[in-house]
Amino acid sequence: MYPTNQWNQIDPEFWRGKRVFVTGHTGFKGSWLCLWLQYLGAQVTGYAIAPPTSSNLFELGQVGTGMVSIHGDVCDPVALKQAMTDSQPEIVFHLAAQALVRSSYSAPAMAYQANVMGAVNVLEAVRQTPSVRAVVNVTSNACYENRGWQNGYRETDPLGGYDPHSNSKACAEMVTATYRNTFFNPLSYGDHGVAVATARSSNVIGGGDWATDRLVPDVMKALLAGKSVVVRNPRATRPWQHVLEPLQGYLLLAERLYQEGIIFAEPWNFGPDERHCEMAGAIADQLYILWGSPNNWQPEAEISDLYERAFLKLDSTKARSRLGWHIVLDLKTALRWVVDWTKAYQVGEDVRSLSLGQIRQFMSIAQSRSSSRTLADAARDPETMKRLWSCC
């Protein structure tokens, strides 16, 4: 068991040569994850439909050149099972999903099919693939029953969801729990050898996100085009984190699932604390300042009649104490990284090198924070400090 409150780092040696299967690898989060896995030396197979936007990180960053990329739908169980059988993965990350609240209102059946039956199909394919040792099913902070609490929601709090998107994510969590209890039960781990966990993340931002109806991508697209942008509900408060933050959590979790199995086969939250909670209008203001452009956003003239969830924050104490996961970038730095990435893209820099450079920088900052934390902890313990100095 890993010590509590230790700042753990992703282990490149662990990932080198590991066979990894990623659903949804053509999406924003999936593309960043696959670039990181490639950087770590993993053998990556991706399974997904075409990228969801015409401009996208997957194509611009040539993500498919460093992996096996399979075009397929998680709603097609036969094709999915064949892809997993062919690749014989040791670790599975399930990210394929319908991810936007407003889209779930216009096509609710599609949201349930993708988010619920997609999870069923992935877990069924895992059941029939003996090589798999660890599964991380990525859902959302939206899976919780939102009771309007100001405190963060914990993994033990009730699931729910008012809108089709949120409810489908709660259903995906329950599907995963049922499969874990029935087919991957911890009591029979010695027989099946598969550890299954879910990961719930707060809002993410980062370079290469061209999704519609999302604040940061909308502002970036407006700045690139030199146009104004409409900000929906500018007083809405949300927690914000760079996309590499939860991805770091998923990688750490997968390592623990593979190495220690059932101890970590649970739900996990990966979200920032209150220092990363800010109103949408304030985020737009900061982006314009960082870009060096006069403020040019407008509040939405009419309030939509579609329900959007109120403030919802995650309590990530468990991930910090048991996985050693910590936020690496403060909010202003995270926003600056988005702006830096977008400006570099604007002037024609190589997107793959640009993205891998931010991954390297993120890991370097995390390593320095970890070293500083180790020295600070050691300073409280004279015996540990004595051993550290004796090594120098």
C-alpha cells in the first residue's frame, strides 16, 4: 500500500511497452491521453468514431501516427470485441462518450446509447479478453445527484442527474459497479485478475479543444477569428483544471490497479479545490487579458429554458491521500497554457511537438513539486533528513 499524502509521480518504466486500449481516442481528452501514453512508450490501440469537430487535436497533432487507430463505434459490440481481441491490451481506458449537456437534450436516446450501452459493451469485451488487468472507465462529475451543496461531492455521495447527459453518466457508474460486483468481484480477484475503477473529473480546459457550447473553446475560436463571443450565464461558477490534471490521475490510477488490483477498484474523483473555482465571466476576462486583446465578449441576451446544473465541486481527498494525486498547475497558469498553445497553433507551429512539449513541461513541474514536498516532509523528521544529507 502506498503511503498516504505522498506526491506520487507517473512511472515511465511502468508504461514502457504496456499494451493499452483507449476508446474515444479521437476526442479532446482521448487525444491528449494517447499523446501522453506514446510519450511514455506504451503500445497504444485506439477505438473511436471520427473526430467530433472539423478542427481537432487528433488530426492536427497526428495522434494516429504513433499508435494503432481503429475507426469504430462503442455501440457496435462485435467490432469492439474484435478490436480488443486483436490488440490484447493489459490496460483499458474507456473515454468514448457523448459529453455535452446541450447535445443530450437534442438527442437523448443517443446520449444513453453511447454512455450506458457503450460502457456495457466495453466491459463485455473486457470479460472476453483474458489479457486485461486494469480498466479505468471515465465518467463525469455530472454523475452525482446535485443537491446544490457548496462543499465537494465525495465518492460515497448519491448518484443522480437531472438532464439526459448527467443521468446517463450516473447510469454508466451503476453499470460499472454492477459488473465489478458480478463479474470482477474483488473476492474472486484471484480467478479473474481484473481491477475495474471509475474516474470522475471536473471541467477541463486545454489547447486543441474545439467543442461547441463550451466557454474556453468558444473564446479561443472567437479570438482566432477576431470576433466577439457570447458567454452563456457569465455568473455561473465552475471548477476549472487543465486537461493534463485528471489525465495524470487516470494514469496513476491505472498503475495502482495493475500493480495492486482490488485495493483501488473503486470510484475516484479528480477535481481541483476552491482556488480553481471561478465564474465564467471572470474566466473570459482572464483569457482576453492573457491574449492581449481588448475585452470583446457579451452576455447571452436570452436565458435558455434548458436546465443546466448548478455549481458542483468534487472532493478529491481520496485521490490525494491514497493515489498521491495533486493539482500541478494553478488556474492562471492553466489558462496561460491554453492561450500559449492556441497562439503557437495560430502561427503554424507543429501541433504534435507543441502538445508533447506541454506534457514534458507538466511532468517536469510535477517532479519538482514532488521533490520540494519530499524535502519539506523530511525537514519535519530529523532521522529522515539525516539520511537524505548522508546521500549527498
